[in-house]
Amino acid sequence: MRILVTGGAGYIGSHTLLELLGEQHDICVLDNYSNSSPEALSRVRLLTNADFLDVKADIRDDNALMNIFQDFQPEAVIHFAGLKAVGESGKVPLTYYENNIRGSLSLLKAMETVGCRRIVFSSSATVYGEPQYLPYDEAHPCAPTNPYGRTKYFVEEILKDWATSSFKNSAVLLRYFNPAGAHSSGSIGEDPNGIPNNLMPFISQVAVGKRDQLNVFGGDYDTRDGTGLRDYIHVSDLASAHMAAVNYSAAHTGVEAFNIGTGKGATVLEVVKAFEEASALRIPYVISPRRSGDIAASVADPKKAQELLGWKAKLTLNNMCQSAWKWQSQNLEGYGNPPEN
Ligand code: NAD
Ligand code: UD1
């Protein structure tokens, strides 16, 4: 299949390319490198010994999109491109709405011009907001609590309208839980800009000595050890969910949302312990005040993805920590190049 991958140079996109190229799909990556490096694509080429098109472009640039769609004529789009920092989204909400919502609209319009009918969208468990019950199933009400989460929710709603506007359209909404880890080779991984917001990259940087200690945000949550509990999902499992979603979209029209998680939660201290085992290092930490906006626990009910997509997470928290450590220790400065703006 000819598949256009927006944001393909990013953390999840680059891992997904390995899966797609492994299945011999024809790929065109579209990325503006605002939060990534072309080096990630070079490493994907080395790992797969396969080639693909890549175009530096912004999803908000209608002319550039039109040219790419006319030239490549994709049969499906996997749409990763977007901004993803929750804290930043509260400071510059319009930038988030512009990038994530207007960008998605431009993409859908370009798809229409060439009759491209299938899209797999990177949504997030953050669309659910404060849990009314756990594990979250896909019928849990959506009430995102920050602008980033609202961009994901609004794009989901737009995609529902688009998918129901023609019986030929197909949209698959993947609600990722907490992606973590790296490819087993250690040559591609997560390369956050500045101080990491997320737990695993922060721990990795403590492990290599770039940060002194981990601040554990809150030790008094209603969880088994008082620290926040999340459903961490290996990025390679996440990548294979995209393969399953593309196949599903080829066989089904309409719109469907899927939780992409393991169904198991780990606390912050359990992640620290697993990372210590994987790296044979001690991770210094202090219990700090809760981070504003955090919830105590978030866990997926992944049954629907198993039943309809035939996809199930296979890798463990230990695999996530081992691969994150391999990536970080082999690439102290990530991909090395500061992202272009
Ligand atoms: P990432 O930042 O590594 O990848 C996003 C990519 O999109 C980057 O390569 C960036 O340069 C590109 N991009 C951003 N805006 C663009 C634009 N206007 N035009 C073209 N390219 C643009 O992030 P990721 O972790 O790989 O996440 C991928 C998607 O999954 C995002 O939409 C994110 O919101 C969503 N998501 C991520 C997580 C997570 O924890 N990583 C969780 C839930 C959902
Ligand atoms: C965050 C985002 C969420 C996004 C998800 C995956 C917020 C409020 N939510 O979720 O929208 O979908 O990332 O990218 O930012 N922790 C520490 N110390 C740290 C970092 C994190 O103790 O330095 C704790 C957090 O309090 C939480 C757990 O580790 O309990 C996971 O945090 P994080 O990786 O940031 O993910 P989420 O908060 O679940």
C-alpha cells in the first residue's frame, strides 16, 4: 500500500516506519522536523535496508500538501504530526489548535483531492480526563483537561464527521496510553527537547548523569505505593498497532476508536526499580509535590483492540527499560542535532 506518514521522523513515527517497511509498503514521510531530526530517518534506512520518500513540509502548508498528494497518490495516511507537550499547550493554546487541528483539516482536504479514504490518527488516553472508572474502555466519557488533550478530542470529532460523510471513508483513532522504550537495536529512540516532561526519558537522563535525581511527583496518591500509576506501552508494540490499524482501515469503513495499552499499570517507583534492574545502576530520587493536572492512575482496557484489530501488547516493562537504557547509553545526545525550526 502507498502510505503517507506525517510526523514520521518523530519518536513513534520512526518506530512505525520499521514495521511498515518490513511489510514492504511504499512510504512517504512528511515532517517539518520541529521536534525531530532527519537522522532518525537515516537510521531507519540503515536498520531496514529499505528506502522511502521523505519530504520536509508542514501539514499546515496547503500547497506543499497538494503537491505531495498529487505526486505520491497515497492510499492511506498515518497521521502522527502534531505538538504534544501538555504543559506548553496551556501556555500557547492557539499554537496547539493551529498546529494540531488546522494541520489535520489541511491534511483531510488534501486527502479528498486525490480520493484518499483511509486515515489512522494518533490520539491519546488524555482524551478521557479524570477517570470515572478504571480501566478506561472506549465508551468512557471524554473530558480532556488541557488544550493538548482538547486538540486530540476535537480532531477525533472532526474525523467522526468526515468518516460518516461518505460510505467510503475510514478513520481509525488510536488512543495511546504511555509510550515508552526504544527499538531493541538501541539505534532509534525518544529524543526529547530540553528537560524531559515524561517519566522514562527523565529516568534515562538521570541514569547517564545528565540529571542529578528524579523528582517523583506525589507520594500520597491512592495507589499501591502512593506514587502515580500508568499503563506503559512499548513503542514497538505501539508501532505494530499501526500496522494492524492500517489493515483494519483497508477492510472497514466508518470510524472506530481503540485503546492502545497493556491493561496493566506500574507505579513511578516500580518503573524506577525496573530501570535500576535493566541498567544495573541506582536512580536517585526524591518524593516531591504532586504535578498539577496529574491523575492518580490511568490504565487501559485493551480488549477492543485485541478483538477487532487482532493486536495485543507483547513486551513488558522490563523490555521498555532495557531498550530505553540501550538507546540512551548508546546515544548520550540523542540524534545529536538540535531540531530545526
Ligand atoms: P514527536 O514529537 O516525536 O513526533 C511528532 C512529529 O511530528 C515530529 O517529528 C515533528 O517534527 C512533526 N511535526 C509536528 N508538527 C508538524 C507539522 N505542523 N508539520 C509537519 N510535521 C510536524 O511525538 P511522538 O511521541 O512521536 O508522538 C506522535 C503523535 O502521537 C503525536 O500526535 C502525539 O500527540 C501523539 N501521542 C504521543 C504520546 C507520547 O507520549 N509520545 C502519547 C499520546 C499521543
Ligand atoms: C503525560 C501527559 C499526557 C500524555 C502522556 C503521554 C500530563 C499531565 N499528561 O501523561 O497527556 O498523553 O504524558 O505522553 O503531562 N512523573 C514523575 N516525575 C517526572 C515525570 C513524571 O514522578 O519527572 C510521574 C507522573 O506524575 C506520572 C508518571 O510519572 O505519575 C508518568 O508521567 P508522564 O510520563 O509525564 O506521563 P503522564 O503524566 O501519564
